[in-house]
Amino acid sequence: MSTTHTTVAAGADRYSLDVARIRGDFPILKQTMNGKPFVYLDNGATALKPEVVIDAEAGYYRELGANIHRGVYQFSETASALYDGTRTKVAGFIGAPDPRQVIFTKSATESVNLIAYGWALKNIVQGDEICVTEIEHHANFVPWQALAERTGATLRCIPLNPADGTLDLTGLDGLVNERTRLVAITAMSNVTGYMPPVAPVIARAKAVGALTVVDGAQWVSHSSVDVKTLDADFLVFSAHKMCGPTGVGVLYGREQLLEEMDPFLYGGDMVLRVRTDRTVFKEIPDKFEAGTPNIAGVIGFGSAIDYLLDIGMDAIHAHEQHLLSYAVEQMAAIDGVVCYGPTDLSTRGGILSFNVADAHPHDTGTILDQDGIAVRTGLHCAHPFMHALGVPGTTRASFYLYNTREEVDRLVQSVRRVREIFA
Ligand SMILES: Cc1ncc(COP(=O)(O)O)c(C=O)c1O
């Protein structure tokens, strides 16, 4: 681990980030919002970008500008090498055996849809079952619901315990059965930060011969990930939640499955030979990347991965855990504040969803905004989850490597103000 942004302190706080130094890497943190120093606690929606990522993206436009995989001239070849170099970095980041198992899409959402169109539409038929969970983000729920409707398959749902939003796995063997063809589960909830036990779900899916899709959109940005240990068939995530640019997603898949899958988009750059009567597609990963991709974004994503690795994912995770437990403790001291999610914080990433007495989450968010604090409010693209919890929405504060205890104090102070206003 590099010591550039990480200091190893004695005692319980084994990993402690040099947050002051990290903050200096993020130009947006120098801004004010509504005249107050900007506190960004909406990392669950998207992460801020360090200067190195912005530079890498702009550097492509300034110094290369060329399309990839097409030109025989130097700038095109350099751009191609940088683009494909990110693929190798992503593979290393998640422990994928081969960079060809990393497909670039435009988002985690598109990655799920690629599986739905490329594998599931071909393999799932009437009478089959697809199993999802009640805590999914819509990105890993709606495509499966739509696919079930289209194919005549049945959608089953692993329920949550309304008390704390954890998954109720007691009925797992019935929900994932010999008719199940695919199981889709998140590795970290975007509502509560809860990291459900995916291992028994994957094991059960394997036992009945079903494929597994893990939504890592929240998880991969906050934890050390190894797809070999995870042992899922597919993992999806987005660059923008891990300090990378928007417009870049990843689909990791088992090599053989990817080879068997149909392309989702057809066109240039994914073909080997086109005749008027038939087309031969390239091998993976190219057959899934039709058209000009987000070259600048992928190059910027490469820098984001370097940046995160330089700091260390374990150190980032430990820092977020520290902020989460501090925030939970502080919020618990405010009368009328209800926090959601399991009380065992070791099962959670750095996300805190809460409500303040009678205040609607949007009102809470508006008051926080006046105080210079950015949070997410509402249903968090997780309507089944919120419906099962029985709340009209929540306010969500989500932490990342550049957040501080002082920012948690600002949040708590502002929440106290909400409480006073809505007393
Ligand atoms: C858990 C989870 N899954 C999937 C997504 C979708 O990601 P994207 O919008 O980048 O496709 C999100 C986005 O917030 C998310 O939090």
C-alpha cells in the first residue's frame, strides 16, 4: 500500500487516511454551496472526481483525440492502448482471471440489460423462474421483471425483514429451486449500505444450476473485491461511483458464458467480417462493444483505479466504517430521528438512511442544502424496498474517502435544525 494518502496509525484505527491530503485532490470540495463550505454526502449517487481523473479524460481530448481500434497512426494506437489498458486494470482490481472477461458498457444498468438481452432472453422460457431480492436497486430488478413478463417466466423475490432491512433467507431453498434459471442479488444496498450474505445465495443457485448476477454498483467502490472468491457468474458496476467518469459501466462474466452470449448492440468494431448474407463477430470482449465507446471516460476510469489502489480499498472501507459508526452514534442522540438498516455495522458500507420525525425527506434535504450539505432524498430507485419498509422515503447520507468527522458533525447539526423546525 502506498503511503501517499494513507497513514498507518497505532491502535484500533489501523488504517487511517490522510484525508486532508485526499481532499486536496478533489477540486469540487473547494466550492461553497449556498454560501457554506460544501459537504458532499451523496456518494451513493455518484462519487466526486480527483484531478488526476479529470486530467486523464481531458488529456485524451487535448493530446490524442483519435478513435480506437481503427487507426494505424500513432495517436489512435496510443488511445487504443490506454483504453484496453483500463480493461487490464479493471480485471486486476476485481481479480478477474482474464481482461477479456471485462466488458465496457455505459453503466451498471446497461450491464444488467446486456445479460438480460444477451443471455436470459435466449435461455429463459415460460415456466422458468428468476429470483431477485426485495432490496434491489431498480437496475437489478426492473430488467428481470420485464424479462419475466416477456418470456412468461415467474419472478420470485427474497423478502426483507422490515425491522432492519436485512434479507430473510429462511425460505431460500423454496425461492431458488430446480425451476430457477437466474438469481440476481445486490452485494450492497444503496438504501442502507447493508451487504447481504451473497455466498449462501450463490451456493444455492449453483446447487440448482441457476446463473448468478451480482450488482456491485455500491460494493465495488467501497471494498476489496475478488470475483474468484465471489464465485458469481456475472458482476456489474459503474465507474462513476468509484471516482471515475460517468458513462462507463462494467460487466464481468465467466468466459464461457460470455462466449455463448449474443451481442446486445450490433454495428461497427464488433465484427470480424461482414458479407451481404452473413456477419462473423469478433471474440469477447469486442463483440459486446459495438460503435465508438466512451474512450475518454474509460481512460479516465483507468486513472480512477490507479488512484483508489494507491490509497487502498481496505483503508477506504475502514475509513467509511469509522464515519458510519460515528454518524450512527451521533444521530441516535437526536430525539425523533429514525435510522434504517442493520445495527451490526460490520454488515454495512458507509451509507446512513434516516428520517427526522414528521419532516418529509425532501424537506430535510432542502434544509440540509441550505446548510451546504448534499444528500439524496426519496425512494432511492428502490421502490419495493421502501414499500416493504413502509416509509414514503428516506434521507440518505453516503460517505467516501474524502469525508470527515467534521462533516458528520455538520450533518448532525443540520439534522438538529430540521428537528427544531418540525418539532
Ligand atoms: C445498488 C445499485 N445498483 C445499480 C445502480 C445503477 O447504476 P448506474 O446508474 O450507474 O447504472 C445503482 C445506482 O445508484 C445502485 O446504487
